[in-house]
Amino acid sequence: SRRVKAVDLARRKAEGRKIIALTAYHAHTASILDAHCDFILVGDSLGMVMHGMESTLPVTLEMMILQAQAVIRGTSRALIVVDMPFGSYEASREQAFMNAARVLKETGAGAIKMEGGARFAETVEFLVQRGIPVMGHIGLTPQSVNTMGGFRVQGRTAESERRLMEDARAINDAGAFAIVMEGIVEPVAKAIATSEAITTPTIGIGATAHCDGQILVLEDMLGLSDRSPKFVKSYGSLRSHIEEAVQAYAEEVRSGRFPAEEHTYPPA
Ligand code: KIV
Ligand code: NA
């Protein structure tokens, strides 16, 4: 296939070209992103964005596979990365491998992403050695919302700073082909992203501009979500566009202006 491969991201980094990424859950939106993104993440944020869940915890492997299949159908060029949802990989390396293999087999995606730092390095290595490219995800990891006590920006204390650098190193050394860094205070995120010890590409979201690439949740940057975090820049206002269109439609149906003659089928 002509798709971007997980290993290609390292070349982007070596060439000093920024890695461009967004999330997508649907065939149509993914098809618009395809030409512009190095990779598209089918994120477990779909639980909150598509389904209105309070967190990503209820998301199932079946939900991830279904949306990944849709995104694959809508694309031909970008690398597709699929999130491993809560409960599908933490119990053991074997559990992680079985479920990650299922994702790749049933969707045709090129890689998976899993949350977690040093504690998951062994799992990352186990998968990579068995043919599954793994993207790491450190810092603010939304699946840990209950143990973090909320969605908290990371790296505010010396202890947290030390742990984040340790997490980045462990996931880097385990062979992850890239690491998402989410919600990390600037000096700490910069120190990780520019560290000689971190050779794998770093992808920022609410982290530093010094990362090798950036990712945002598509619906957040399009202005479709009803609320989004401080780190999101709005590149559109889809919510008001949709509102205006729906209002216009409702008015025209009410007044009888829609459907007009050109929207009806003539006889024979
Ligand atoms: O689920 C998701 O959308 C993510 C990105 C925010 C990195 O994990
Ligand atoms: Na996610």
C-alpha cells in the first residue's frame, strides 16, 4: 500500500519536517484529512465526542474497531493509528497483544496507541517485537481520570517532572515509533521533546511546540464540540454553521419553500 508507515515518522523527524496529525472517527471526515495528515488517530475520545460519555472509560474494543474500519474506508494515504481502549491492554502483555492483533487484523490499521509510562514499557516492547507498531501516550492520560482525580495538567511538581522524563525514556527505549505527550507544562514538555535521550518522534497535544508533531481532536479544532480544553485552537465554527443550516431548513419546511420544484420528481 502507498500509506505512510509507522517507521516513516522517524524520517520526518530526521528531516526536520513537522508531523501533522488529527483524530477522525468517520469515513467522510477522514477522507478530507487524508491528504493533509501523516497519521490519523482513531482516538478513544470518540466516547466523549461521538457518544457524549463523561470519560473515555466506557469505550469498548468493538467501538474502536467499528470506527477504525470506517476511517480506513475513507482514506488511502495517511497512517491509521487506533487507540486501545481502557481495559483492553493493561492486565498483561498477552492481553495487550491479543487485542492489538485483533484491531490490526479486523481494521487494516497500521499501528495502535496505548496510554501509560514506564509501567507499560514491557508491554510496548512485547508488542513491537511481535510485529505491532506502538505509539505511546504519556502525561495527561484520560483513561487514568479516576486515579488522577480529574483531567490534570502534568509536570507541576519536581516529582511529576522526574516521572514524566522517566516515562518518556522507558517508552522510547521500549521501541515505540512515536510518543504522544498530552497536557504537560511547557518547560517539562520542552525538556522531554528536546532531550537527546528521546530519539522517537514526539507528538504534542497541550504540550510544547518543540514536539516533532502536533495532534488535535478534529471536532474540537473545528468548533463542533460544546466545550474543549485551553490548548485547543479553533480553526472553524462548525457548530454555528450547522445551527444556521438547520434553522434555515426548518424555516423553509415550515413556510413551504422546501422542497421546491427542482427537488421533486416529474412524472415519467
Ligand atoms: O483519543 C484521543 O483523541 C487521543 C488524542 C487526544 C491524542 O488520544
Ligand atoms: Na485517546
